[in-house]
Amino acid sequence: MRNFFKPVAAYLLLILSASCSSGGSGVKLSDSALPKPGIIHEKIVCSSDQNRSYALFVPGTATAPPLTPPQAGRGTGSNRLYPVIIVFDPHGDGVLPLKKYQVLAEKYGFMLVGSNDSKNGLPAEDIKGIVTALMLDVRTIYPVDTNRIFLLGFSGGARVAAMAALYQTPVKGVIGCGAGFGSAEQPIRFKFDYFGIAGTGDFNMDEMMQLDEPLTRAGFRHVITTFPGIHAWPPVETMEDAFCWITLNSMKDGVLKKDDQFISGVSSLFDHRINELKNNNQLITAADVCREAISFMDGLMPTDKFKAEQTSIENQPAYQSQLAYRQKIQKQEGEEKQELMQALQSRDLAWWKKKIANYELRMTNDKLKRSRVNAEDTLRNRRLMAFLSLFCYMNANAALAQQDQNAALKIIAIYEMADSANPEPNYMRAVLLARRSENEAAIAQLKISISKGFEDKKRLTGQPEFTPLNSSPAWFDLLKTLK
């Protein structure tokens, strides 16, 4: 990869100018004065900006393995300092990731702070203000270990986390899920530890894996790993690897006392994983896990056995064969993505119907044949369909913003064919219909969107095209179905 960063929306670049102070007039809360531990507080208003808020989780005693106080949080009683992870969800749902990972926060003794405001598509100044307000509260109000402040994000939230850590505020590490770094021209301001995670069926998987080389060149301590899944928040067991890694790094850096029992347990877990993968003939993944084990354990215990195991695996003819096939599939995938991007404007709906039917047939055949289908083929097909869905979403939004009704109608139709369970195409079609004053048809599309899972009442009521619907009884009935 030529550039360290992957291109993203331009609004991310403007967060670079923000500078977060570690000072402030706030008085830090004592341990006893913190919000009730062990539960998620869904909305706490930022002290410096009443328009911003966050969800908060404070761990309890953190007596569950693998860590016990004071290791989980340095110090005890009123002097206890908590490590903290600040979380960015792409839809501004600060509660969702906290609910998903609170068991890990309790287990490892981390405070979690989830932004209720940061989401995809916001103006640059809003992103800058959100990050600034969050960091100010974390540093000035809560008893936080400033040597252990981390950022965590998924998809667009991962890009916000990475860009904020590179240019806006010094943090110890970033956990980026489902998306890499943003695009930037200026030199890196801060370095940090980076743990990247992507699903093997995620359309951004290649982007994440390609981060390894430039991060190595730039001297970042890092791990890039995958899990069996799509573009989504990683499962708890995968996220625990990230919590474990940043905890081990704190031991390496002398911030936490070295825990030999914990270290030995992690090493044994890697032994088990590697042997299991080898027994299942998943040699590429086994070699990857060897590399992860080295990154986890280096500086805490000898890693010679993992290095020898990696070399042994990579020298096997079966490994070489699997690697060659993966590279072939990745090349084909890149070529197919180019075809899809070019076809969006040039091909008609009949062509798209046939193309998407072919993809669906391929995935159906994958399920039916199962053991006879190479896993790389299945994953490629999933990634291509996920990529097509995202590409349609981006281009449909652009056509709507440009008032290009014909282009929007066509792309929305392709979008719905490619991702029939997604509520977004129906919502977009409702916007187009409302612009034409076809109010009944617009409400019908919104009902379909809600039946597919749409639940953003604030977005619905704030959509300017739907203002004329406000006098319709059907509109009020629609709103009653949303929280």
C-alpha cells in the first residue's frame, strides 16, 4: 500500500485542528463519588458542552479473572485510578458497545465511555467538538490513569478514533474495528498502540490487513486480526483479545505489575488455538495466530517456540497452496469490485438483476456444498455483496443530495436487490416519493423500512421532506411504532 492511510470523507480531516487540554476547572470525582458501578448510565451530559452526552460504565470490584485489584485499576480506595476506553459507534449509539463489552470492562477493570453523538456523516466541526468534550470530561472529572486512555471504534467510528489519536489528543492505544485510518497529508503528531479487527466477510477486511506493513514501517506496536463474521462490532471473545493485549502492553511498559500467572495462561491459550487450527488444516490462520502470540508475549516471556512454529507452518506445501489460492481469490475480488463500480452508472437494471442473482446463486451453492467449497470463495462472495451494498448506499446518498432523481431511483433499486433485508433503500425511496408529494406511497415505504428494522425516530422526524406528512393520521400511527 503506497499511502499509510485509506481515503475517507473529508470531514474527518478537520478534527486534526482540535487540541484537547489535560487541564480544566473540573474537580475529579473520588472513587466513592463515581456514578454507581456495575451498570450502564445511558446519558451523562458533557460538562463543557451541554449539547453533548455519553454513556458510562464504571467497573465494580473487578475480582473476576484474569486480573484482581489493584492490577485492574492502579491504587486502591480514594486513590484508585481507572483505565478508560472511549468508544465511537458509527450510528451515535453510545450504549450499544457498552452493553456488548461491559463484561470485559468488569473483568479487566476498565471504565467505558460511549459517545452518544459521534456518527457517520456529521460535519467536521461536530466531530471535533464531540471528541474534545469527551476527552475533557475524561481527563478532568474522573479518576483516570492517564497512562491508560484508549479509543475504540467500529466502521466510521474506528476512523474517528484513529484520526483523533494521530493528531488530536495523546492516548495510549486505539482498537479499530471494521475500518482503517483516515486520509491525511500532514505528518503524524502522536504514536499509539493499535489493535485492528475485521470480519473475514467484511468488505473492509483487505484494507485492515494492508495496515500491517505501513504500521510496521512507522514503528507502531500493533496487531491486526480477524474473526469469522461480517461488517459488525466484533464478538466478545475477539474483543477480549484486544483487552488482553493492551493489558499485557501495560505490563511491558511497567505501568502494571507483571503477572506471571496471567502471562502463562495467555501463552497456553495461544498454544491451544494454534494446535486446533493446525488440526483443522487452517494453516494461514494458524501462522497468523503465531504472529499474534509473538506480539502479545514479546517482552514478557521467550517467544522462540511461537517463532519456530510459524516457520514450520509456513514451510509446509499445504500452507503455500492455501496462500496461493487466497492471493488468487483476492485478485479476483479486486477485479470484480472494479467491475461493480463501473457498472453502477453504465448498466441497466436488467443487467443488475442478473448479476445479483448470480451472486446469490453462488452463495446458495456455497451453503449446499459446504465441505466441498473452499472457504475463501465463500468469504469473497460475502465481501462482494457487502461491498455492493455499501457502494450503493454511498452513491444513492450522493444522488439524493444532488437532486438527481433518476440516478437515485436506479441506484436505490440496485441497493434493494443487493441487500433486501436492509431498511435504508425503502427509507431513501420514501424521501424521493415525498419530494414528489406522493405522500401515501412515501408512508408505505417507511412502513416497509420500519418492518425491516429502521428505528431512528429522531432522523425520521427531522427529515425535511417528511414535514408535509405531519398532518396525516398515518404519519402519527407510524411514529407510534417507534420508541
